[in-house]
Amino acid sequence: MVSSSWRWRIPPAVAHPVRLLPLVFLALILVGTLLLLLPFARAGETNPTFMDALFTATSAVTVTGLTTVDTGSYWSPIGHVIILILVEIGGIGIIALATVLGLFIGGRLGLRTQMLAQVDMHVVSLGEVRPLFRRVTVTLLGFQAVTAIFLTVRYRIAYFDSLPEALWNGVFDAVMAFNNAGFSLNSDSLGRYAGDEAVLLPVSVAVFIGAVGFPVLAELYRGWRRPSRWTIHTRLTVWGSLLLFAIGALAFLAIEWANPATLQDMPLVDKIVTAIEGGVMPRSGGLQSFDWNLVEAETQAIAVVMMFIGGGSASTAGGIKVTTFLLLAFVILAELRGDPEVQIGRRSVSGRTVRTAISIALLAVMLVYGGTMLLMLWSDASHIDALFEVTSAFGTTGLSTGLTPELDTASQLVLIGLMFIGRVGTIAAASAFVLRRRQPRYHLPEEQPIIG
């Protein structure tokens, strides 16, 4: 009776799963903050500060990786375990919740729309929610386990004298890589492994796969040999991700080739491996074997664009998502051609989907540049440094030029807000559009304002 009474008091506007998503993440951040505030979570004799605990917990739950302190030396081994668990819950939770949100939304649509949604998501009924969670969890843990094995073997051979230390570092880095979180037990992130293909390549592959998204991985598992039968979402995500990776890696290699702070003195193989990292990590990875504060300005500018775009929908990556970015490109192409509707392949895209994509992109631009202006006003940061840090927070990337630890409390709160919005905001905003079921029974007279 008590449980029923409590459930009865929950307002319907809050009880819907779409609106509960931000509250769940807020609750998880609060729990993580309280755990990190406990004395045993801090290395050394002093207790952790509230802002450091709040910032770290938010960064972990949103699988970002930005930090105000050095993760390896500031937090104790128990603190490291807390961070790892928060990242794992944040990574698995956002994928499962984002995927299942579509099921709850689809459950309130008409019969015809439900059938189309079920075909598109390869889901027969809401009864598949539990197996869907299971497949998501098994997939993520499986990829992380394989990555951890590769890293542990390499760490034990070349970097650590004891197997337990190599195993812990391998597991920690594997979890961070697949969840696209930038936390590291080393003060220089992956700096000590610079040019080591046995470390950087498995980490980069894990980051790339984690950024693709579970719906795409599930479809590729069933029919990767038949690209012609892929859904539009999978085509946009796979080909878009590969294209953005190629552009990022080649641009990094070309621009940084003669930079003495990055690639100039490296052997050819190490240059290629580092360029692969430079093409993958800005997509939401956050781990780094070189200092992003020392790269060329052009490289930073490209990284900002990549962080803003992010990875695939329902993945561990942030940003506006690859599908949103490519859909906007098709919208522009259709407008230039004068086409009456947006077409991708042999499919047309609904006007509602186009409006949602445009809204998400414009909101993201306003948030990023609003945050950039605030950081420039409240700190001595240059425009590119502030923009880089803000975009990294909004895209839940975790790359940093070293600005975050130097910011004051107000500026760090801005980054906290951006990390939270970047993780749940785009999904919540898109779902809010879909949840508007009541259609007006009238049509206002049209008027054409002057555009352009």
C-alpha cells in the first residue's frame, strides 16, 4: 500500500520514462559525489573537496573524462573503483535507456506507426525489453574483456612488473576506452604509451566501436555482409563514422607531420598510429598520448568540429550524433536541388525528423558558444582554448588543453552543466518532440517570411 501510494503521488509529467531519464542521471551523479566525498576515496591525508567530487562524479556518469584533479594521484584505489563503476553504469545505462525509450515512445503510437517502428528497431514487442538489456550488457562487457586482455598482456610485457598491476590498468583503460571516457590512472593519460601500436590500436578500436552504438552493432551482427539491406540509420552511422575517422586521421597526419611537439621526430609507423588516435579520440574518446595544447591551431579546430559531431545514436559517445549531422547535410542538398522532400537512398525522411535534427543542432550551437563566452568572461582563456574545453564537455569527449583544473568554480559549474546536457539533453529533447501526441484540429493561414 505504501508503494502504491508513493507511485500515485508521482506527477504524470515526471513519471514518463523520457522525463525520468535526466532525474536518474542526476540521482546517480549525487550518489557518486557522496561516495567520492568519503575520506577513503581520497589518496593522502586530506579529504576531497566538494567541487572535485561533484565534477569527477558528473564526468564519470556522463562518460566524459574531464577532470579538475589528477585521477591517479588524487583518488585512492577505492576512489578509482568508484569512478570505474560510475563510468560503467553511465555507459551501459545510457545505451539501454536510450534504446528502450524508443520502445516506450513507440508503444504510444498508432498501430501502423508501431509496426514501422518495430521493423526499424528490429523489436517485436515491449516484451523484448529485458532481452534487449541483456544483449546490450553482454556486448559491452564482451568487447571490454577482449580489449582488457590485449592491454593486460602488453602492459605486463613492457610496462608493469606485476600481473595484478598490469591487469588493473588493462581493465581500467579498456572500460574507459569502450565507454568513450577519458579517465586514466596516469598523469599523462596514454603519454607513456606514445607510438606503441600494441596499446594505442586496441584502445582506438574500442573507442570507435563504442561510439558506433548498440543498435548498429546488433544490425551488423545479423547482416554485415549485406550493406544493401542495412537501415538508413546504420548506413549513416557506419559510413559517416568511417568518413569522419578518415578525414580526422589524414588531416592530423598532414598538419602535424612537421610539428616537433607531436609527430616530427617519430618513426613512420608511430606517426601513422598516432594519426589513427588523432582521428578516433576527438569523436568522443578523450584518452590522449600527446598534449592537445601543443598541436597546431588547425588541428584543434578540426578536433572541435569532430567533438561537436560526436558518435552514433544510442552509443557511449556524445555530440549531436553522426546521423544528425549527415541528415542536415542531406537537408541542405535537398534544398539546393529544390527537392520537395529529403531523400536518403531510396527512403524519404519525415518533416518531424528534419525539424528535430535542426532543433538539436541549433540548441547545441547555442549551448557551446554560450558556454565559450562564459568561460572567456570568467577566466583568462583564449577563444580557442575555451571553445575546445566547452565542446569537449558538451560532446562528452574528455580531451583537454589543460584549462579545466585552472578554472574557477563558476566556470567548472558551466562545464558540469554542459556535460550533463550533452549526455541526456539531445535524447530528452528529441523524445520530447516525439511525445507531443495531441495534434491541432485547425491550420493557421500561411505566410512566407523572407529567408536568406
